Amino acid sequence: MSWNPPPRAYRTTLAVVTVVGLAATAAGAAGFDLFGSPGEIRSASGDARSARTPKPELAPFDLVLTRVHREGTKLVFIERVAGRAGATRPAANGKLAGSEVFSYVWPTSLDPAAVGFEEKTGTLALAATAHPDFDDTPRFDENGDGDPTNDGELWHSHWVVLVPDDACGAGALKVRDIPEGAKPKLPATWPGLPLFIDSPGYEPAIEGNEIRVEVPLKEVGFPTAFQFDGVTAALRVNGSVHSPLLCVVDVFDIASGKLTLPGQVTTTAPRGDTEPR
């Protein structure tokens, strides 16, 4: 891809590097081992920022460590923050239009086809999100009350495909829209929204300053190795509820600082481990 806008504000960096930075390999970067050790990115605390949220309230999104590694037949995605993970969620506004989504995100170098989307359609990212004004996991009843349509405020997981769209703001990203009438390839657990989004049901585990999502390797077509980064951000549903439907509006923190995807992980089994079945 040749899209290469001039430098802009902090959140613009996310969009710029997502499109052009995925070509960077960062192989051999210090601290990352492709041969069995967890790949991780350590970040300085206190560097989370927001144009709308006071700095003292950003501790739950102030990344200090981002890690992806294999444990047996699962791939484990971890983010640690300076504050209490998951402690802050968006305020409800009572309607879908204009509602906010808070998120912990792991952008990757994986092709979206690895989890069932149309290939070469953007940047595949795993995300843990919370949003009190709507539910997008219709197959799952996270709060156990018998109603699977009222759980959006609880932290839950998604695969999303991110692409740049200046309609969201100069250099900003969005979750890729599905135009009316289009029929792209989508995962079996697609929730029915006109977006490149999947609701796979991987329940985030939150303890202290850590959020953790475990992905069964047998359910996805991961290559033997890939790169990753960490991001915390706010997204917003379009006030008119049309394309672009879900925009990234505020990037709180980027683990690598510039979204260069320096984290590296192998999905092959270490010696003595078992392959996914």
C-alpha cells in the first residue's frame, strides 16, 4: 500500500503506521524471541494521554506491558496497565447513536483471513471492549441473566478489521464497514452488524492491573509466527448510525509508542508441548 499522509497528531500515528508500518519486520529486535519465549513490549508508565479525559483517570489504560505467547493449545494475549485494568468504562447515553466503546487492543500483522474474514481487507486486531448502550455478542449471555442482548457493559472480546477513513477525522481509523448489498467472507460468529467484527466468545480475565484473553489455536488459522502491538483507545458509534459506523476517536496509549508492531510470537509448539487438535 502506498497511503502515506504527512505527520499528524497522536491518534493519527495509529492510522498511519497501521497501514504502512505492517511492512516492517522488526526481526531480531532486542527482547523478542521467536523460538518459544513470550514476545512482549514494555512501556513507560505515565505516557497515556487524551484530549478529553483527565490524565489521572487514564491509569486503567496506561500500558506498561503487552504480551502474546503460547500456552499449550491456546494463544494468550495480555495487557498490563499502571492502574486497575477494566476499572473505567464509558458512561451510558441511552442510545446507540453517539455511544462510546472503551477498548484494550492487540493490533497484529495477521491477515484477516486467519480468523475467517475476507483476506487482505485491513489490519486484524483482537480487542476487549465495553459499551453500556448496546450488545454485540448475541450468542453469549455474559451476565447469566437469561438475556443475551443486555451484556455490552461487561468486558468481552472481538476480532476486528481496522482501516483508515478520514470521515472519522484526519488520519483516523475505523472498524471496516460492510456496504449495503456486499457479501464479504465473515467468521461463523459474526454478530450481524454491518462491520468487519467477530464475537468469538473468548471471555477476558481481569485481575489487578492485567487483562488477559485466551484464544484456542484450533479455532483459527494462525501462521507459525506473527507480530503484534498494544493499544488502548475509545471508539464512537456514528451519531447518524451510518458508515463510517464505528470510528476510533481517542487513542490513550500505544505500547510501542509508534505502532511498529515490535512484539513477535511463534505459534508452533515448543519441544515437549502438544499441537492443537
